[in-house]
Amino acid sequence: MVVIDIPLGAVAYDKSGIGYRVVEVFDDVVTLEKPDRARLKAN
């Protein structure tokens, strides 16, 4: 069993560079939220 501590609000990027914000971690299920591109470019 692997335990990974993922902080809420962390951003994971996929291969195309789109960021997904972690909004919920429950047991082994991680909920990701895809921010809109305008907000991504602004950061």
C-alpha cells in the first residue's frame, strides 16, 4: 500500500501542460478541478 500525502490546492499538470487543482482527497480518491485557461495563463 502506497500512501501519498497530497495537499489541497496543489496543482498537478498533465502531459499537455494543463493544470488540475486538487479540491478533495477522500480515501484513495482524489478529486481534481480543471481551471479555465484564462486563469492558467494569468498565473
